Amino acid sequence: MNWHRAIRLASLLVFAAALGLLIYKLKRSPEQQDLTRYVEVEVPAMLAAEQPIHERIDRLGQAPGLKPEEARKLIVDDVIPRLLKLKKGVEQIKTSTMETRQLNLEYLRVTDELIDACRKCVQVIDDPKLSTVDGLKAVRARFAEVRSAYQAWDTHVQEACVRHRLAKPVTH
């Protein structure tokens, strides 16, 4: 009879330990919770606001090209106000952990770079002394740098998700 009690007690202890381990494994850390909310809620909203901006910027490089005054109007009256609205929205995102806060700040820095690239584009349009070819090269290089910076931010978000066991590592 004592053996039966010992086996029952051991089984109960093993079950309790397994249940405790399961709860421990399934409970999300504050970093996981904050990053999950950022990736599932905030990032899709940011990308949705960003899409029409990039469509308009892409229009600047399509053939047939826009006339200088049309390009200037597109940038000044449409793209830059959209970027400023996007930036304002991203600045208001509440983050509770340092890593998510850093990712959000990185996105803001890249958005500032895009605003600067748009302003550079307007300077090229407005400056009659500047060579059109040189100005176009400078603007294209600046937009390429911004595109790379957005890709780097995206990579950093993916790496954070992998680091916090929210995603599996990407294999190529």
C-alpha cells in the first residue's frame, strides 16, 4: 500500500512540475508582449501609410517623367505632408521596452531621412544653377540610401523577433 502512495505522490509531483514548466514556457515576457504588439498592430499601420508615399515617389522616376513644376507640386503638396503625418503618428506609438523603443526611433530616423531626400529633390528642381544630371544623380543616390535604411530597419525588426523567440530565423 505504501508503494502505491509513493507512486501516486511521485506522479502528482511530476504532473505539477510539467504543468509549472508549461506555464513558464507559454508566459510571454514584457519584451515579447511589446514587440508582438508593435509588429502585429503598429508596423502594418505604418506600412499602410507608407505605401502611397512610395508610390508617389516612384512616380517621380517613371517615364514619361513629370515636368519640374509637376514633380515639385507632387513632393511639396502631397508627399511631404503625408510623411509628416506618418512621422507624427509613429512618434505617438507607445512602447514599454527599450528594444521596441529603439526600433521605433530607428524608423523615425529613416523617415526623417526620406523627408530630407524629398527636400533635396525640391532643391534640385528649384536651383537653376545646379546641373540637372548632377542633381538627378544626387537625388537618386539619396533615395537609394533611404531605401537601404528602411531595409535595415526591417531586418532589425526581424532579428528582434527571432531573438525573443517570436519568429524562426530566416534561412536563405
